Amino acid sequence: MRQKPFQKKSDAVSWSFEADRRTETGRGIIAPKVSGFSTFGQLIDLHIADMIEVDKPLGRSKDFALRTLHKHLGRVRIPHLTRAKVIEYGRLRAKEGAGPATLSADISYVHTIITHAAAVHGVNISTEQVDLARVALRRLGLIGRSNERDRRPTQSELDRLISYFENFAKTDMPIARIIKFAVATGMRQGEICRINWEDVDARTRCVVLRDRKDPRNKQGNDQRVPMINLTGYDAWALLEEQRFHSSVTGRIFP
């Protein structure tokens, strides 16, 4: 029986969220295979399905990028995904505030999705138009490398952020504690919000950070991170404080 493609973006997004939840709970995923490809959005859906099927769910950055591509280019029919259409997308994203590095990543994802569809599923589509658009966008100064960060937040800036989230922000999320923990450990937001209590070694006061981001390979790249106080924020004390506000199993921070 041939399965129909996702008819609406919301259907694809809902399915990808459910697939991620099933993956996290150890339940099997049966990826819907999109047939009768006609739009670029269907190729995005296909790429998401295939990645989850081989146990490579989207990271936070890629998930956001593909959502954005789906929003702006999802309805574009495959033959109409031309150099001009990709350049138009680049100009629009730049007006929305996307920087050169962000836009460069977006165009790379377009290239990846097309290559995947052609190589894995035999879709009759070429990356030539995307390659030409990339050259044009680079010459227009709209894509390029990110600007290197050359400073750290001052203590005054950190104090203002922490004070806001402790006293004024209307949220139950422990954002102030997360900020302190980030400064204390140097962990990324995504890393902080996926560590579990089972990964805490009370004897050595270390946390095992699983599949830490690495340009070579993050699968199986588990690292032990010591919970120490070298920044004025005590990482171990913050964990102990969080223990009083959360379950003793599952994720430490929501």
C-alpha cells in the first residue's frame, strides 16, 4: 500500500515530535515513506523520517533550520527550486535577521536534503541550482563564517539576568539556576537539559555527559565532567539545590 505524503507542515512536525518521544522511550519507529514527490517540503519530511529510522534524530539547531526551510520553501515544487528561488529565500532570511553563518547552514541543509533524496531514493533532482545560489549569496555578503566571540559576559550582566529570572520572570523553569550551572560547567544549553540523575556520580562528584557534541563523531562520545567551583558558582551545590526541586530520577533540569 502506497503511503501518502504529509499534506500539511503541521502533520510532519507533529509526527517528528512523536517520533522523537518514541525514540527517547525506547519504542520502535516506523518511518512513513513519502511517495509521489512533488514539493521540497516532502523531501524535508523524507529526510527527517530517514534520520529517525537510523537512530539519528534531529538536534536542536538542525530541527529549527528544517522548520524554517519548511515554512518558506516547503510548498515549492521540485522543478521550481531554482537558483533564483534559493537566492530569494536567502534575501528574505537576511531581512528577518539571519546572519551569514546561519544562512550558510540553511543553504547547506538544502543541499543535504537534495543529495539525500537523489542518492538514497533516486529522486530526479540536482544540487546544481543550490550550488549556483550559494556562490551568489556569498558574493552578496549574505552567507559566510560566523563572527568569533571575543568576550565573556560581565558579572554585572550575569547578576542582572539571574536577578530577573529569580524575581520577575513568570516561569516555573529554573532558568537562573541553569545560567549559574552553565557558567560553572561550560556546558551548552542542550547538554544541561538532557543530563539525568542516573549520570551523577556522587562519590567523584562528576556528571557523565553522553554523546557530547564533537565535529568528528558525537555518538558514544561520553565525557565525565567534574562538578567544581572555579567561577564563583559551585556546580555541585547547584545540583544539590536542584535535587530539592525535581524528581530524583529522569532529567535533572527540565
